[in-house]
Amino acid sequence: MTRVQASLATQEATEGPRRPWWIVLRRIGGPAIRLLIIAAVIEFALLPQIAGARNAFHQLSGISPFWISVAAAAQILSLLAYARLSQIALDAPGVGFGQLLRVDLATLAVSHVVPAGSAVGIGLGYRLLTRSGVPSERAVTGKALQTVGSAIVLNIMLGGALVAALITHGNNPLYAPIAVVGLVLIVVAAVGAIVITRSESRLARLTGRLFSRLPKTDSESGRRLIASLATTIRRLVGDRRFLVRIVGWAALNWIFEALALWSCVRAFGHTLGPVGLLVAYGLANVAAAIPITPGGLGIVEGILVPTLVAFETTKAVALLGVIAFRLLSFWLPIPIGFASYARLEWRLRHGQAEVTVPRPVTTATSSVSQPGEDRS
């Protein structure tokens, strides 16, 4: 019996028989399809009318296939960079890049069709990772590092762009509230990291007591979780190469997707400057993290269009460029992600999850102290 099959057998013994994946898809898909039909009518039928049907049609007739192709390639590179970030953050040598890419695509698809989809997507991602052979504590800490680290990198990029925008273009009512949200996230992450590393023993005891009161969990799981979080934070501080890789791949993920937005606007004849691009893209994505609509549907468009117009893009080009961008970044990953989820479920159920040969532990990794070790 393979490791994946053994993991599945143990999980089914504790949780009972698992529902077939197609039933899960149907339960998610019914409400999701109705929501997406309404959203598609609004996005692709009503929004162009704001710019004027004749003007929008004129702009569509001059669309550049080359720049749309560049946008599609940039979006693909963004997804690949995010999967690579996931691989580095999880540090699970036995799970291959292709497996993690499918998990990320499935998570992305669910987060785009369910209200408060980010939370639901994270839960699905955790379940798929543990079933793929990633230890539960490492799955939690790795996904937390991937999600929070990526968000912090985005907010730092946005902060630099906002400073440049204030100098070159003046103030805008949109800037302040979004910048405050980003600053709060960075402060909370920093305080949380300090508390976890300095009060690891106390937090481990508290978390252990909490986990002991939850069904199907034990106190040791809580202690291992805090230990894993503390170890990951210490590794970020003590292993510069690991930190650079996390920040670098997170930045590439955002940069490639921002390039997709730039290319979509360029396809309609307008060239965005780097400041306008990063401000519009950063504001929209920070606001999209607020769990109001699936994948920030409506929120992203509502921020991108006026911000692009504020940076001297015509209304028609801004609308059509944003619609093209959302088609690539929001709509297209949905069927691809659900196909990946179906394929992943089939492979996991048949014990064919992608497994690679574990690589040896590097000196940099082994030099990071483990919980309880003397760091003096």
C-alpha cells in the first residue's frame, strides 16, 4: 500500500466514507452556476454599455491579438509562479510540482464561485494537501506562509506605488482606506510572528487545550502546529535564501498578473505607466481580499476602471481592458480549476498522486534551530 493510499484509509476510518467527487462538484456547482450567469450578464453585457455601445464596438474592432496572447501567457506564468511559491512554502519533497499546481488551481476555482470563497478555498486546499501526503501541520504553516507572505509582498508593492502616485499625480480618495487595510495586515502579521516566537511554550499549551476540546483532534496536534509555525518564522529570519525565494516568487506572481492587466489595456491601444498599473492593480487586489463576493467579483472591476481612468485611460478602453483581464484571471481559471480538481480526486482515489524522491536537507535548512533548541 502506498503512502497516499494509507493516508486515505486512515482518514476514511476516522471521518467515515467520503462522498464521490462528482457529488461534491454538483453541490458546489448548482448555486455557483446561477451566480456566475448573473455575474457574466453584468460583466459582459451591461458594463460595456456604460462606455457606450458604439464606442465599445469600435474599440473591440481594433483589439490586438498579439497583446491578448501576451496577457494570456503572463497569466499562465503568474499561476506557475504561485504554484512554485506553494512548493517552497510547504517544503514537502514527496509531493511534486504538478500535484501542487492542481491543488492551487482547484482552490482558485472554488474561491471564484463561492461567497467568502477564499476561506472555503483554503479549507479545500488544506484537505487536498493532506490527502496528497503533506503532514497536516506543514500544510497549515505552508499555506499560511504562502497566503500571508504573498499578501504582505503585494501591500509593500502597493505602498511604493502609492508614494510614487502621490508625488506624480496627487491624492485620490481611494488611496487612504486601502492603504490602511494593507498597513494593518502588515502590522498584524509582524505582531503575530513576534508573539509566536517569543511565547511558543505558552501558546502551545493554550492551543493544545483548545484542540483537546475539539472533535477528532488531540492536544498534540495543537502543540505541533505552534511548533511548526515558530520553526517556519525562525527559518524566515535565519535563512536568507529561503526568505528571498519566498519574497521573489510571491513578487513574480503579482508582477506577471499585473503584466496581464497591462497587456489587456494595451490590446485596446493605451499604454499604462508603471505607477498607474501598480496602483490600480494593487488597490483592486487588496480590496478583493475582503470576503464580500467570490474572488472580488464586482469589487475588482469597480476599483480598476475608475483608477485606470484617473491615470488618463479613456473610459471605453478601461472597461474593455478590465473585462478582458477578468476573463483571463477570473473566468478562465474556473473550468480549468474544476477539471484539475476532478483529475486530482481521481488520482488520489486510485493512489496515483504524484510523488517525487525526497531531496536531501540543505545546510541552510538544517542550521535553523528547532523548537526547544538552545539558540545562544
